Amino acid sequence: MAHGYPDFQPAVTPSMPIIGGGQVAWFQSAKAVIATIDTEDLINYVVPDGHQLHVCSGVVCIDFPVLARYDLRQTPGGTWTSPTSHIDADGKWSNEENVYDGDIATYSFNDILAASWGSYLILLINEESIDKVRFYAHYGALDVNIVDIDVYYDGDWHDVYEGDFSDKEWVEKDIPAGAQLVSKARIRFYNDSASRYLEGVYEFQFDTAEVTPQEGLTFDTITQVPYQPQAPYIVEAGATFAVRVYNDDDAAHTMSVALAGFLTKPG
């Protein structure tokens, strides 16, 4: 094995039935360059409905003999939560509380100039693990036809989505980096028409997801996972399974993971 490139292979072909066991073999691998004093979630596998994932064996390694860390974690499907308050920094929105009153019949509006972006409406929430957001707003092919959404975590704003959307329907957008500790989101719209337009936003919500990690483990260059007495590591249906790797060194390193197990249908 070369540092950072596991040559671990499963005993059976991935996704093939395990004879007599009522199970389906599972294998995933991933690698990434992790910046100095940084972390990243690798694999990010969503367990199919009606199944349970058993992670049985594998390896995690780093490309240089330094101490590193990882943990196994699952993010269950969460519940939609409305913001607790808002910030209208430009003072350009009206009836802002309607965006989080739980009623898609009421709305807040922003007066947007022709061929221009509107102002951001910032929506606050108590810091929680959030994996996606959703909104309900007016869309017009000839007027307001682009939305821009960001979320705030790790001390900065991060892009979620910019593009078109459906008219007066719930539109869900995943956070590209997966579940993060989010404290606020911001949303704005683009008016593509030749005249000003009052854009209406009816609701905005966060999908809260409690992350359940395995106890973290520090290792030197390479380690086997899971380790006793936590093998196999079981992930429930609908949850997202990830291996979070931590690079605590003062240089960037390639970290990689390869895991094997099986999917089964409980009951």
C-alpha cells in the first residue's frame, strides 16, 4: 500500500447479492487533498429507504507519516424549521415576518429595479446542523426568474444555489458541502424585465439534521475501521453516511478511505 492510496478490495463484487444472506454487498472509496488544519467529509452515501447499512471493514490513510484523525458519522433525515428572525440590511423588504410564519398564503416583497438584483433578505436560525434549505416564491419567465441563496457557516457565506426555480412551489436545494453548522441564510432575486417588479417570497425553511458521529480516532499514516467494539457501524435508512477526516498538520495532505459492508432490509 502506498501512503494515501488504499488498495483494499472487498471480498465480493459491490451491489451483488450475498448468497443465502438476504444482503447486498456495499463498497465505497474516496480521496481528497485536505488543506492544512482543515476537515472534509468523504463518501457521503445516502442509505436507500427500507434498508440498513452495516459498515464492516476498511482503511483510512494519509499520504505522509503524521498524526491525523477521522470519525464515522450519519446524518439522519431532518425536519423543516422556519427562521427565528431576519435582517433587512438595505431596508428594501416589506412584511419580512411573513417569510417564516408557516403560511404559504402570506408573503414578503422586495421592490426590484429593472434588469437588476434585488436586496438580500437575511434569515436567522439558532446554529444547527443544516443539510438543505427550501423556499416558496413567485417566478415569472419574463420578470423575476433567477434566485441566489447562500448560507453562513465556518465564519463566512457559502453558495447554495443560483438559477431558475418553480413558480409558487416548494423548491429544495442541498448545501453542496453537506450538513454544516448553519446560523443564517440569505436570499435575493433578479428582475429580468424592463421595468421594476415587486417580488413575493412566501416561505423559507431550513432542514435540520442531527449528526451522530462515532467516537473520533487519531491514527498515524493508516488505520483500519471500524474498530472494536464499534464494528459493524450501522447506518439507518434515509441517513447520509460519511467519513470525516481531519488534517491537523501544517501542510496539505491527500487523505483517502475505502470501506466495505452490506445493505440489508431489517425485519
